[in-house]
Amino acid sequence: MQRQVPTLNLQHFISEDQHTRSKFITDLRAGLVEYGFIILEGHLVDQQQIDLAYEKFQSFFHLPLETKLKYAKPEYKKQRGYIPFGLEQAVGYDHPDLKEFWHVGREITPDHHFSKYYPDNVYPTEVVNFKEITCDIYEKMDQTSTLLLEAISISLELDPSFLPEMAKDGNSILRCIHYPPTKGEDTNNRVRAAAHGDINLITLLVGATDSGLELLDRDGSWLPVNSTPGQIVVDSGDMMSRITNEVLPATIHRVVNPDNDASARFSMPFFVHPHPEATLECLPSCIGDGAKYPPINAQEFLFKRLKDIGLMPEDD
């Protein structure tokens, strides 16, 4: 029988029934330990919101390249706006991924303490209501992630607010990815997304428009991760692995090329990051025989990893 990523319902965590709530916390930790992934139902993101967001992003990606490149200016540092096809490359690979994408970051006021760290968002004027719809889904994803981080905190014998506070006003990113048809591409050497682990604490991936996501299972085999509309795929990233001493590991995953080279794929991950002044340090409940990693500033860790994958210049 093929192993299968477990499906959980976030409403069970919100429940006033303590047994139901405790079981969700236990199952969430078990899923992240065993697979590095869970599939989430009962979350706060309405399917209509998801459909509208995909509609807006698809409208943008179908614009002429010349128009899209207006939103890929150097001052955005590939952290906001448009990131053109073939720029991101997984660590250890010689060929870039077969994708283009768009970044929306946190909206904060100019007088906010973290404004010095975050580039301003940019929105395409060619797509009506792009800002309103993407900011709306960002907010719902952010709220959903806060509840998950609370549950994870409890599972790690922490105050429930520990991880949510670490991620409060954090450098979280909504990324919409367009994987164009692979016809005419070097599919022997390039894939839609080469095997990699996410950088951040957790990632929430809403309803990709096509299959192709696979995780590297504990026995070294590739396990398909399939979700249906209304579900969110959640995985733990390198920052979570680091602070938990690999108790909650960052599982390697990839997006394979389709059998039909004329088909496109869209996906929308929400990368949950700590705030830039947070310290990534081994948690007391995870220290075991000793911390595997020294403490490091979250912003410093992020920048190092972004340079590794080609999304930040080496001189920044």
C-alpha cells in the first residue's frame, strides 16, 4: 500500500472540544515528522478567493514579455513583482527551473519598525483589482499560518504564541508560479522545479492547477502529493528544521515535467517567514544531545539562501 500524506482539518484545532483539538496537534506534528507535509482542509482561505487570485495572475502572465518586464526592475531585488522565466535555480543544479513567478510581500506602513527591511510591493496596472485580490488572499493565508504555528508551538512544548510572535509582521511572501508548456524546452536537463527544500518556517500551497508535486520519502522514493480544490498542502522548511534540531525536518520536494508538453501549470505558495530581527536558535525541547546548528539571524539566513538560488546578488 502506497504511503499517503495525511489530511487534517484546521477546524479541529479551533474546536472547543479539547480531545479534538489535542488530536489535531498530535496529528500535525506526526505528519510533519513522518512526511514533512500535511494536507489541510477547513482553513480560512475561501475557494472563491483562490479562483479570483489565479484569474488575476493568469491575466498577468499572459501579457507580452515586454510588459511583464516593467515589473522586474533591479530595485525590487527579485523579492517583489515579476521574476522572469529561467532565473531561479535549485542548489546543486546547473540548469534553472522552467518557471516564472510573481512576489507579493507584506504591506506595512512607512513608519513601521520593519519598513527598512522590506521592499515596497508593486502591482501591474494592466490587471484590474490585482492589488485588492492578492492582498486579500495574502491576509487569509497569513491568518491560517498563524493558527498552524500556534498548533506547532504547542506540539513543541512552547507557549502557543511563540512561533506566531516570531512570524508576526514577518517577511512572508505570496508567490504565484507559472510553469509554461514544456514544448521546445530542454526537458532532459531542466524540470519545472528541481528537488529542493523550502527556506522558511512553513509553506502553504493552495490548489495548484495541475499535478506534478512530489516529495522525497524517507526510503528515498518519490511520493506524489495530490490535493483537491479547497485543500492546502503544508510543508515545513529549513528554518523550522533548524530551530527544531531537525525534529521537524525540511523535506525535499520537486515539480516534475508533465506528460503533455502543451499543458501549463499554476501554483500559489505562501512562504511563512520570521520577522527579520528574529534569531533562529535551537528550541529547548529539541536540543537532545546538543544543537546541530549555531544561532543565526533570520534575515542573514534568508539572504544567504536567496543568493544560493540566484534570487539575490552576491554583493547585497
